Amino acid sequence: MMQHDSVRGTCTIFWKERREWAGARQRKHSGWLNTLVLVALVGGLLPDQLKPVWTTSWIPIFVAMWVMFYRVANTIADSVAGERERHTLESLVSTPLPSQAIVWGKIMAAVVSAAPAMLLAMTVALGTSNGYTLIHPWHVYTVAVMVGIVLDGVLAGVLAAGAGMWISVKSRTTRHAQQTLSGLSLLLWFLPIGVNRALHGSLTSPQHLQHLGWVVIGVSAGLSLIGGVAVFMAQRSLRHLSGC
């Protein structure tokens, strides 16, 4: 019975978040503009510079992870920290809904909201890497890359949502939460690039690309572990907020 109530509560929070974000997008159009700019930068510039290895390397997987992390983190900061500023988050956590239902409902809504931008960026990137030509057959993503884009992208979104909720509850204002999560997004962007440069580009060498499937498995396991900790911390912060 408790598990059934938790599932119903998760669905309730999910649809609540979706309705609120849909209304916010209708009131301001900056979200669509930001999405188009993000898709143009990620799907246009990077693949054009990395055409030889784009569809077979770890780079599109990392880009998908970053897009999901960035989009979900911003969405969660607006949602949770905004509710904290309006003093409606305390009312939400004081309801009979379990804390895990609130957390997972918000996570699911944020991930679903961010997924279209990620998939659109990866599609545009595929066209850019092939030069949008119909003369020659297109080089499509390998199976390992496609699995990594979807699986690791979703896991990165869950990580961003869990960490974002924990940071947003602890932050004084929405702006402070956004600045902290933006810093984490920049760190996620520059860390693998810096490692690859320190290794003189060996991460894109043919030897490493042969083991891409194992890389996807390892990254998925790491994201699952860290994401699980982030979700646990988010649930704990909400329980502390409610005084339970």
C-alpha cells in the first residue's frame, strides 16, 4: 500500500511540475531561445571540428551528458529554489506525500523536460558531422555511442536533479543556487577536455575507441553510484526541511 501511494505521489508531482513549467514557458519565450542557442553551439560547432571521430568516439556521449546536466540543473534550481523563496516548498513537504515521491517526481519531470533538447542537439550534430550531404552515405553513431548518449545522458540528468535539489534547498536564493550549479556545469565541461589534452589526445586514439563499450559501462556505473548518493542527499534535505 505504501509503495502504491509513493508511485501515485511521484506521478502527482511529475504532472504538477510539467503544468507549472508549461505555463512558465508560455509567459516568457527566453527558454526557447536558450534552447536554440544551446543546440546551435553543441550541434554545430563541435561536430564540425571533430568530423573524423564524432560518430565513433566518447565525445558525443560526453556532450549529451553535459547538455542533460546543464538543462536539468537550471530547471531544478528554478523549481526548488524558487519554491523555497516563495515559501511553498515547506508546504509541499508538509503534505502526506513521501519525500521520495517528491524527489523522484521532480527528477522525472526535469529529465523529461531536458531530453528533447539533448536529442535535438545530437541529431543536429550528426548532420553537421556528415556535412548535410546526400551524395555520400552518412556515418551514423555506433551502437555503443547511441547507448551511451541515451543511458549516460539520462543518468547525468538524474545526478544533476539530485545534486540540484540538495543545493537548492541549502541555498539562500534562486540566484545563488543557479550560480553554484552553473559552476558545476562548467567543471563538468572542462574536466574531460583538460584530461584529454593532458594525455595529448590519447582519449580519442583508435586504441581507446576500440574499448568504447567498456567505457560506457564504467561511466554508467559511476553515474549510477554518484547519482544515487545525490538523490539520497536530496531526500534527506527535504526530510530535514519538514522536520521529520
